[in-house]
Amino acid sequence: MKFEQQLSQKQRQVQQLALTQQLQQSLKVLQFSGEELFEFINQQTLENPLIELNSQYYNGLARKNTLGNTSTPVETNFGQIADTHHSFFEYLLAQVHLNYRDTPLRKLVITLISYLDNDGFLRTSLHDISDELQKSYIELLDALTLIQQLDPAGVGARNLQECLMLQTERDNYAPSIAYIILESYFDQLVERKWLEISKQLEVTLEDVQKVFDYIQTLSPAPGGFFQKDEGLYIIPDLKVDIVGNEIVLKSTRSIQPPLKLNEEYFDQFKETTDLDVKKFLKEKKQNYEWLKKTIDQRGNTILRVGECIVRHQKAFFLEETHPLRPLTLKEIADELAIHESTVSRSVNHKYLETSFGIFELKHFFVAKLASESGEAISTQQAKEHLVQFIRNEDKRKPLSDQKVVELMKSVGINLSRRTVAKYREELGILGSSKRKRFD
């Protein structure tokens, strides 16, 4: 068989979008959250002497926004505020010095405290610590016993079971059989083999239920209280005000930094004959103009997307139940004649402030579900029905996922059992066997 290779030349016209470096940076700026934008602009002002930023912008960013509340910026000298926060280690150490005499055992207690993790647990085996410190196991056990008598209750535990036992032991209001169940029937309690426990201890299922409910009130991480909470600082990009029955949407000023050209610096060097200086000034001025334009574009794009969202989700802002209708990124993209990825960048980590809370813009996008009536139903509505069904169920005979499927059909919503299980897990609702109660 003869193989013959033929070569030919053809001319084709192909249209491709070439992303310039500036366009890539513009897309990156659009994707920035408020905090990231602040850091980016701050870095630009350090690199470009021609960029000036109004100091009021920094004051606006310094305020802390919480749900439904915006505080007034206050000038504070942070260097004069004393840090009164004490670490978990310091708190335990203070108790040791206060309660125990200066003995070799106290020194061992202090050393052993350094092995505790942030939750207050001793994860390292006493045998391993014994080998490392060249101390006997009994000495370490004595030191650990002293640690377990400190506050908070449960500190020094080697596992969750021991942590709960230590807390129960020191609680005068604990159910009488709680410690026994935790000590001897912990696995059965967790696996909800309560009938087995009730027969072994000759108590009722209601008694076991009370112990289980009591354990829910205990702390699984005694040291967690001492973890320093840095707080969440949210800078809303948009704000909604309700005037009568009208929704008024506007950009927040703090997210639109007032950039201006440092004219004094520019005029000082623009008459220079040094070519390198001229080139430097030209590049930095172009950088300033690009940054100003990019930030304005970012604000305008987010505002346009926000206006579109508000039009579609009008009921959320006007009705007390704040219902959300089905809405997708594609619908907004088609309406604004922009790409879906642009909408995605405009809503991720961007926030809208209302009188009843602050919401991320992507919160307003809800998937559609088919209904028997043909009307689009949001996943939020389906989840609300799910919560209502489980709230009204007989706790002695909880609804199975299949039963929920049937109840959903009765209100015109078609879901598979797997979807019901998925929604239930997203809502933090346990399975039917774990929701069963005996009281």
C-alpha cells in the first residue's frame, strides 16, 4: 500500500480575544472584595508618588459593620489602648501559681500545660511525654489530675469522653446517671443504642434522653472560649433604603476611593530635561489614569448588577418574610449584555447593606426547581417547606426522607430522596433516626 503525504497552504481568519495585561488587571480589580481593594489601592499609592488618596477614605474603611448596624467613624489612637486579652496558657498558669505550692510537682504541672492544644486537650500520650521528659508515668498522671481540677471544667482531657466526664463530675445539676452513662456506655449513647442502655441500667428511655439533652449543653472544647476573635470587618459595596414602597439603591462612598493626581509633585518634575525622570512621570501618570478608570468601572459594574438584582428580588426587600425568587447568573448577564464570569466577579465577596442586615450579593441567586403547576420554585422555598414539615413532625416517629418526598409532592414540589437528604444536611438537620425522642 502506497502512502502519499500531501502538503497544502490555506488561509483562515480566526477571531480571538487577547487579554492585555491591563485588561487582566481590570478583571482582577473587579474580583477584589472591599478589603482586598483597600490593600491594592494602598499598595499602589506606595508605588506611585503621583497618586493621592483622601484620608477620609481610610477613616471610612476603619469602621466596623455588623448586621443592620453601621457605626460612625471615630478617630482612635490605637497605641493607647491596652490589650487586656489573656491567653489560655496564661489563664491556667495564674491558677497554678495561686492554688499550688512551689514544689517539683507544680513545676511538672506547668510543663504539662504547655502540651495542651488550643481546645484544652492533651493529645500527646503520657507515655511519650514520660520518655521525653524522663519523668515517671505516675508523676505525670498526678500532674494531669491537678490540671483537670482547674477552670474551665474539662481542661486536660485526653479525649472527648473524658472531657464530658470532667464537666459532668463538677456539675451539681447534672442528671444522676449522666456520669455513669458517659463512663460505661459512651459509644452506645453516641450510636443511639439507647434501648440497650436503658435495659442495662434499668432506667427508662426518657431518662437516657435527658442525659443526651444535657450533654448537648456541655463544651466539646473548653479552651475555645479563649481563642482571640478578630471580628469580621465587612465593607458593603451597595446600600438599599426603602422610601415608601420604593427601593433606592446606591453605592457606598467608602468603597469608591477618591483618587486624585498629586499636582504638586508632578509640576515639580515635569519641566526636567532628564529623560529617565520624564519617562518615569509618564508611566506613573498613565498608571494613575488607568487605576482611576478601573476603579470607576468596578463601581459602575457592581452598581448595574446590583440594580438588576434588586429589580428581580423586589419582594425580598419589601416583604417581611424576605422571599427569594429563582434567579441565575445567566439571567443577569443576558439582561446587562455582559459575560456570566463578569457577573460572578461582581457578586462574589461584594455586600449589600439593608436595614435588616448585610448580605453577600451572591445570596440573591437561587436555583430553580420544577413544580407540577409549571411555576418556577426556588430552592429556598423548598427548604422552607422541608423545615416546616420536620418542625411539625411527631418526634416519636420522625419523618423519613422518603416521607418528606411525598409531602413535597403534596405541595407541588418534585424532589428526589437524595435531594431531600442534601437539603437536610445543608440545613444542619439530622436524619430521622437521630431526631427521634422518647419524652
